[in-house]
Amino acid sequence: MAPVSAVRLVMALALALLCPAAGADPAADYQQHCASCHGPDRFGAMGPALLPESLERLRKAEAVKVITAGRAATQMQGFADRLAPEAIEALAQWVYAPVAPPPDWSEAQIVASRLVHHAPGTLPDRPQYAADPMNLFIVVEQGDHHVSILDGDRLEPIHRFPSRYALHGGPKFSPDGRYVYFASRDGWVSKFDLWNLATVAEVRVALNTRNLAVSADGRHVLVANYLPRTLVLLDADLGLERVYPAADLEGKTSRVSAVYDAAPRRSFVVAMKDIPELWEISYDPAAEPIHDGFVHDYKMGEGVAKPGYLNPRRTRLDAVLDDFFFDPSYRNVIGASRAAARGQVVNLDVRRRIADLDLPGMPHLASGITWEVDGRPVMATPNISEGTLTVIDMRDWRVLKQIPTLGPGFFLRSHERTPYAWVDSMMGARKDTLQVIDKASLEVVARLTAEPGKTLAHVEFTRDGRYALASLWEMDGALVVYDAATLQEVKRIPMRKPVGKYNLHNKLTRSAGTSH
């Protein structure tokens, strides 16, 4: 029999191999080295929140690198000189662990978090530059958490400023084009004045946020959250109006996967990720009362007719909708669940499913676009898990064609003045190549590669449709400008991992070639 000390030594070595971070105290290390910037509760402060929900886009291996060496162009310093490798590994594992009990973010905390940098009426009511204010691009640069404002005529940046951590790719605009609203993954909503190039207000509405929508009348901002499971309604100056618990009538809660403005209906439409319901919240003060049994008013109780204004009207579904798209009339929602093998069309007037869709894989419906083929209205959507672009006839909801692509893609874009639709394959091996599709023949007519092996994605057009701008999605990336007619590269504008760019005119006019 081996001596007891030898047995213990072998066991200790085995434990060290299996658990290299054994003996480390990540909670103590966090409080000593991280809490001053990221908050003692990991909710965030000067630095972003360090919760699993907030870190879903950052791989653990990359987190270890950031803790070790820091992050360039930020205040995040490296800790290799103060923490051993095993302690850094343990710290990374710890910040990815859920907080128990699940954290909350109350109405009082929302109100207390609001920051007003410029009060309404204190900045000039005219653009402070010579560029066309309706032909600006707002470019979200994920690489170093900045936003660039691009002159869409000269195709040159006119301003660049730091943003909150991990902005959602889709900013939204006030109806006059003066303001743009951003939502960050860790719950901050920012209002930026495009005429004066200044952030005017900010508020933290949650700990993990998905996206936001701005009402067509410019009076309301509705924010969809994962943590806590809420919808938060703000006024145009980011003052709190109301918090809606995201739950069905039986009390089952849900993450909120998306909210979009249905301008012709004067309402917001909301997708729930965990309960089979679609909500519509009218911001029309003259909205008709809600009489159905699915209604729940958070202030007035249940069981009686209630005003429709700012109250959710529920449509119960057979399956949840992770993602959805409006048809041009805004009467129908085309949606799909990532867990389901089919999509569904939900009519918002009769409030029920009216058709099933033969959609393979994981369609990215929020990136869908519409046009006409031989007089037939069609919509098309890329696919996150399969190399296919699905084209659907919106008269009878049948699949018109499945167009093979080079791999799974995320973004599809076009413009009314171009015969082409552009789709990426950024989720697959051919992430470096865009495919250009003829909208009449539904055939791929060109493939464009800017840098072999480097991600090329998210096309957006200038106001007149003359140029298509694509993101070279790398730290040393760029906006690659193509002539939309000849498909030739025109120029490159250096950017730090530009994840998305949004033309103000195309968004406000709800161009059929871009997402809404």
C-alpha cells in the first residue's frame, strides 16, 4: 500500500488537472479588481454588466484573453501581472455563472438611472453641419463600442462617438429624423441628437435588453427585455411611463424577443420567446376598448371592457414566435420559432393564424424584404442555419422558390431603384462572400468577395439606391462601397468591426428593401 502522503499527492495532482482553478477565490478577486467598474453586484457601472445574459456574444476563451491582456481602446486593463492564469480562468467561469436569485431591475431603479445631458429646447433646432440630414448613415462599430455618423452623399464620416457596451444593431429614429435611439445589451437606452451630434439623455431600463421601437408619432419608446422579463414604455425624452410584466394570464413569464412599430396601425407589436402569445399595444388615444378574455390591464384589473390605449391586446398562438416580419399592409405578421419546423402567418385584425409557411432551418425573418415578381407581391428571408434564401408568394403564402446560397446568412437587403437583392453567408464557411440575386429571375447573378476569409455582411443602400455599403466585419474592418449597378467596388471607409449601418431616409420611409 502506498503511503498516505503519496496517495494524497496523487489525488491533489488529479484534482489540479481536472479543476485548474481549484483554490482560486473568484468572488474575492472580482470584488478587489472588477467591482469598481462593473458594479459589486455585476450589474454594471462604468463598465458593462457581467452576467451570462449580457455576455452571450463573448466566448469564454475570449473573456479569458480580455481579463488577461485588457481590451484596446477601452478602459479595460489587463490583470496578468496581478492574477495567476488559474485565477483568471476561475474569474471568467464565475462571471458566466447565473446570479441566484435572478436579479431584478425595479421602476425606482429605472427612474434613478436616468441621465439628462441636454434638456429639451437647449440645443439649436437645425443641423450643425452641411450634409443632408436625411441621407445620413448611422454605423454601429462593435470593435471598440463606437458609433460613426456618415454623410451618405460624400460617403465620409462626419462624427464618431463612444457608445454604451454592445449596442443592438438596429437603432430607431424619431419621425422627423432628428433623433436616433439606441439600446445596449445591458439595458441602457440612449437618445442621440443627429442635428447637434450629441447624446441628450440616457436611462437604464433592464439588465439585458433585446431591442426597442419608436412610435410613428414620436411620443413613445417601447423596450423589449430578457432580464428582467419586462416591456418598458418610455416617453420621447426617456422618462418612464409604464412597465409591463411579460407574462400570460396564468402567470407564466417570458423573455421578450422583439418589438416593432406598426406605423399604419399606430401600435407596437411584440413577440414573446417563452409563451405562445403575440401582443399588440396601441398608442392611438382613440383605440377601441378591449373586450376579449385574453386582455390583462396592469392597473385596472381584469374581466371588464378596458380602453385599448397602451394596453396589450393578446393573440394566442400554437407556437411561440422568436422573430417576425410585417407584410406591406401591416395586417399580417410572418413569424417563426427557432424550435419549430414551420412558420406561421398571423392576421392582426382577426387575431389568429391564417396560414402555415414551409420555412426550413432558422429563418431570420426580421431581415426579410419585399418586392414584386411578375406582378406578384413576394417576401424573402435568409436563413441562419441553412444555405438557402426562401421567397414566398404573399397572395397565398406558398414558397415560390428556395434559392441556394453559399451558406447560412443573416442579412438580406435591396432598394426600390435596384434590380438586385444582396444576401450574405456570414454564418458559414463562405462568410467572406456576398451573393447578388436578380429580383426578377430569382437567380444568383454575382458573388462579391472583399477580403478572402474575412466576414462580409449587412448591405445597406444610399438614399438614392446608387451605392450599396457592406460591412467588412473585422477589427481592422471597413465599409466597402459598391456601385449598385455595375457591382464594382468604389471605395473603403475604415471602421472597427462595423456590425451594421442604417440609412436614415430608407428607414423613415420604410423602404421595401430594408428591415423596419
